[in-house]
Amino acid sequence: MLTEACTLLLSWIFLYFGHGTNASSTTRQCLGDPLEALYGGGIVVNPEFNYNIEGWKAFGEGKIEERISKEGNRFIVARSRKHPSDSLSQKVQVEEGKIYSFSASVQVSQGREIVAVVFKFPNGDGVRGGDVVAEEGCWTLLRGGIVANFTSPVEILFESKTTSVEIWLDNVSLQPFTKEEWRSNQDKSINEVRKSKVRLQVTKASKTPLKGTKVSIKQIKSHFPFGCGMNHYILTNPDYQNWFASRFKWTTFTNEMKWYSTEKIQGLENYTIADNMVKFAQQNGISIRGHNVFWDDPKYQPDWVKSLSPEELRTAAAKRINSVVCRYRGQLIAWDVMNENVHFRFFEDNLGENASAESYSIAQQLDPDTVMFMNEYNTIEYSEDKNSSAANYKKKLEEILSYPGNANLSAGIGLQGHFGSGQPNLAYMRSVLDMLGATGLPIWLTEVDVGKGPNQAQYLEEVLREGYSHPAVKGIIMFVGPLAAGFNVTTLADKDFKNTPSGDVVDKLIDEWNSGTQEITTDDQGFIELSLFHGDYEITAENHITNSSATVSLSVTQAEPHAIVQVHIDT
Ligand SMILES: *[C@@H]1O[C@H](CO)[C@@H](O)[C@H](O)[C@H]1NC(C)=O
Ligand SMILES: *[C@@H]1O[C@H](CO)[C@@H](O)[C@H](O)[C@H]1NC(C)=O
Ligand SMILES: *[C@@H]1O[C@H](CO)[C@@H](O)[C@H](O)[C@H]1NC(C)=O
Ligand SMILES: *[C@@H]1O[C@H](CO)[C@@H](O)[C@H](O)[C@H]1NC(C)=O
Ligand SMILES: *[C@@H]1O[C@H](CO)[C@@H](O)[C@H](O)[C@H]1NC(C)=O
Ligand SMILES: *[C@@H]1O[C@H](CO)[C@@H](O)[C@H](O)[C@H]1NC(C)=O
Ligand SMILES: *[C@@H]1O[C@H](CO)[C@@H](O)[C@H](O)[C@H]1NC(C)=O
Ligand SMILES: *[C@@H]1O[C@H](CO)[C@@H](O)[C@H](O)[C@H]1NC(C)=O
């Protein structure tokens, strides 16, 4: 029945690809109320430009000047710019090991332009620290940061490709944090966003409180998806099966659902491996993110696709999306629909500018209850890659959402998180999560791993904590695993399934982000109050005097933080 409904749509898909109607305009996101410099500007001198340009100088060939708004607010303008980095700058001192959070209000004199903050070291190296689409006529918040890996003076400056626009700035802030402060900030956030206070009262059926009653509170499921990529070795290696199923309830297949895997030869679809992996996951209560319908990188098309004419590609793509989305309809929690379409544009080049937007629209029609994700690399992990910065990611997202019919798309933001072997820039990562989180859409880290190096396990832990503690992050999948399954970048278990240091980190966090089993005794009024991770619980109260007990199930969610759970023990 399902297949039939899906197939009926096929003829319509042929018409759909490449035929758009009117686009609606993208939304403006101006700062509402004026925002003062965060942290009072931190280590920035004269952050609000109340003292003219004291502490600042023109950078490059431009000119800088102070202006005053109608309301009397003083801000600074970089004009007569000849190079992208012609702007204003201030020299500050950074200390090795500290994490620096940056923010500033920015505006451009004309249109919409990407404005970036750059940190320039004495040796001439510049590190990009964050960017945003700034607009004419309204202030936008630019966020970013760096982790200083040596003690040094550093120059804060700004960059925008279009030199004909003026860059306007106000309320610039650079706030240092020690690693300990950063960590305690994460822990505080975890308490707020991943846990809720619960009050239990144990009474007799007559409502008489039972004091001194021992209550066992056991978490049986976590609500936060902290999962792991899986590959075809899961079908043939029982040790891998046990390793996986004893740890994870969420997964993404690394390659097995991709077009190049399911249709190696044109017209000969073979879903045997993907189907069997779906079966394994379902038998073990593991939820699956679908990965992926299309991949916009020309390198990763099935070989036969590379030589198709645009017309032939249109037909093949329509068949592909219909085939794979219908096959797993209702069985997946997400689809990465057009993988890496911020970096690449194979389908846009061959099928037209709207190819991504159309594929999201079609996928959602075929599988209405599944969240349709973008999925991109380097957006959180590598600030030097301008191509997939938060500003460019958001542009592509807005383009998809503003396509006719996509206003109600159940859209998700996928950030792969393939980190290198160096110190991850946690300040930058957080600023990107803040900026993309402001869309209100769910963010998932979808393919987290960390390059080999002496601090691999530590950096993996830092990245996972940063993701887990951010309120906009609704799930994390790592692309890691045991060596026996070929995971040779971030290996969690050696050939004998013994934990590596990274494996220890993952097991530690699974344990830490779970309330486990707690035994607590009720107070004089029969109450117990505690903070629990969001999840499903089994609560058992035993009265040793009367030998009676009661068990209730409880789902702890963000929605009902202070509900009192009544446990009645009959006597
Ligand atoms: C893309 O879609 C928009 C909005 O429907 C439409 O105006 C435009 O012509 C389409 N572009 C192409 C190349 O099909
Ligand atoms: C900067 O902060 C001051 C308050 O400290 C405020 O009056 C001003 O409007 C802010 N500027 C912007 C552009 O938000
Ligand atoms: C489909 O793939 C499976 C697993 O690789 C293989 O055993 C089977 O022979 C394939 N079927 C066809 C018709 O090629
Ligand atoms: C960004 O895109 C440009 C133009 O497509 C390309 O030349 C460059 O290599 C890309 N940079 C990265 C880091 O991917
Ligand atoms: C989108 O959602 C709104 C509000 O729920 C609804 O009024 C509208 O009809 C929906 N549009 C489409 C195209 O489904
Ligand atoms: C130190 O930071 C610079 C700039 O981000 C980077 O190029 C370099 O690789 C870093 N060194 C280490 C050891 O992480
Ligand atoms: C890691 O695995 C990939 C894919 O299986 C392989 O191409 C690569 O050579 C391996 N790298 C190392 C260092 O073993
Ligand atoms: C409670 O149960 C224990 C063991 O089942 C039994 O020995 C004891 O007599 C019981 N006490 C009461 C008050 O029923």
C-alpha cells in the first residue's frame, strides 16, 4: 500500500524537478533591542566607541571615522576600502590555553554582505574567527572566537569581500575564559538543558505520607540521541554487534544507503545490505538517520551518473529519490537530503539553481513525518573554510526554506564535525551553534570524529561536551567505532575490542550523561527531590515495615520540570 502511494508520485516528480514558481523573499534578522557590548567588552579597549576611536586604528588602506545615530549612539565606520580586510583594528594580548569569545554589532552601508572577524598574529598569519551576513539599515550580531595556542599580541580586524561597502561596528567584545571556566559553564548549561528537577511523594493510598521509605530511581532510557555511525561489518561480526548494541540507540549508516552503494550499475538497484542493517537496527531498538538521498559533490556520484546528460540525470534522480525515500518511509528519524550542498553544486549545475530546494520538497512529500536535514562539513570544525561558514550555511538554508511550498518543511541543521588533530576552536564552534540555533531549527552533530594525534581523546571529549551542553543541539552521532569495522581515524576499540583512550572518553560520557540507579529515602513528608537527565525511568518504592511496594514509570522531559510524582503504596 505504501509502495503504491509512493510510486504514484513518480510521474509527478518528473514534472517537478526544474520547474519552480515564485520565490518569497528571505527573512531579515536584525537585532531588536540595542545590545550592549557583552562582558563589558572583555579585554577590548573602548568597546562601545564612547571615546571616539581611542584604542583603535585604521587597518590597511581604508579610513575610519566615528558617527552618531539619531538616537545619539556612537559607532565606528570603515570606509574608502580597497581590500577586503581594509577595516579597523585593535591589538590585544592573548594567553596560551585560554578560550576567547568574540562578539560585535555590525552593519554594512549597502545590501547584504558577509562580514568576518579575523585575528592576526605577529608572524602575519590570520585566523578567521567567525562571520555573519550583515545588512544595510539594521544591526546584526557577529559572533566567533579563538583558542589561543600561544601567548602573543593579536590584532582584531574585520573583513568583507565587497570593498565598495562601508563596515559599521559597535559594541565589540573579546572575553577570555580559562579551560576550567569554560568547562564549568558547559556543566551549568547541561544541568539546565539536559536535566529537570523532579519531586516524588510516596504515600499510602489514603494519602498519608510515608517517611523513611527507600525509593529506587532507575533510568532505563536516555532521551538525548548520542549515537554512532555503523557500517556493513555489523552484519557479519558478532563482536561488533555486541559492542554497538550495548552502547548506542541511534545510528547513521556511513555509506550503505548512498546512491553509489544501492545502484552501482544503472537500473540494477540492490538494497540487500542497507535492508539488513535496518533490520539489525530495528531488532535492537536503534533509531536510524538516513544518509543520504543525494550528494552534491561531483566526485561521489555513482560512476554511471557522471556521464549522463542533464535530461537523463533528471530522470535518474527522480527515480533515485522515489526509490530510496519510499523504501524506508516512516522507518527513519531523519534524511540527509542533499549532502554537502553548501560546498558543492553538482545537481544545481546540472538540474538548475533550485535542485536542492526541490529535492527537499519532494523528500518531504514522500516521507512527511521525517526531518529533512542539510549536512555539511567544516561549519563548526574549521573557521578557515569560508565556503561553509555559518553565514553561507544559513544562506543555503534560507534558499531552501523560501522555495515555494517549503515554508512548512520539517527541516534540520546537520553539522558533520570532522575535526582535525589540533586544538578544536570551541569558541568558534559555540558561536556557530548560537548563530544557527537562532533559526529555531534542531541542530544535530552528524559525523563527529577527531584526527589522530597525541591529544585525540581529550579533543574528542571537548567537542562532545561542547555539543551536548549547547541548547540548540538535539542529537550527536559520531563516525567512530572499533578497528575491526575499519574505523581508523577515531578508533574506539582495538582489534580485540579493548577500549582506546577515545573509547574510554565515549564510555565515560555515556555513563556521566545518565542518571543510573539511585537509592534515596523519603523525608518526613514522604518527599524526594532530585535532578534527573531527560529520559524514561522506573521508580520503585518499598515499605519495609509493611512489606509492600509500588513501581511507577516516569518520563522526565523538559516540558514538565516541576511535576510531583505520586507513588502510592497500599497497605
Ligand atoms: C527557481 O525557483 C524560483 C522560485 O520558484 C523561480 O523563480 C526560478 O525561476 C527558479 N529557477 C530555475 C533556474 O528554475
Ligand atoms: C551599544 O551599547 C549601548 C549601550 O551600552 C547602546 O546604547 C547602543 O545602542 C548599542 N549599539 C548597538 C548597535 O546595538
Ligand atoms: C545484492 O547485494 C548482495 C550483497 O552484496 C549480494 O549478495 C547479491 O548477490 C546482490 N544481488 C544482485 C542481484 O546482484
Ligand atoms: C572554496 O571554494 C572555492 C571556489 O569554489 C575553492 O576554490 C576553494 O578551494 C574552496 N575552499 C575550501 C577550503 O574548500
Ligand atoms: C503551513 O503551516 C501553516 C500553519 O500551520 C498552515 O496554515 C499552512 O496551510 C501550511 N502550508 C502548507 C503549504 O502546507
Ligand atoms: C595554533 O594555532 C594556529 C592558528 O589557529 C594553527 O595554525 C596551528 O596549527 C595551531 N597549532 C597547534 C599545535 O594546534
Ligand atoms: C583507513 O581506512 C581507509 C578506508 O578503509 C583506508 O583507505 C585508509 O588507507 C586507512 N588508513 C590507514 C592509516 O590505515
Ligand atoms: C516481610 O517479608 C519477609 C520476607 O518475605 C518476611 O520474612 C516477613 O515476615 C514479612 N514481614 C511482614 C510484616 O509481613
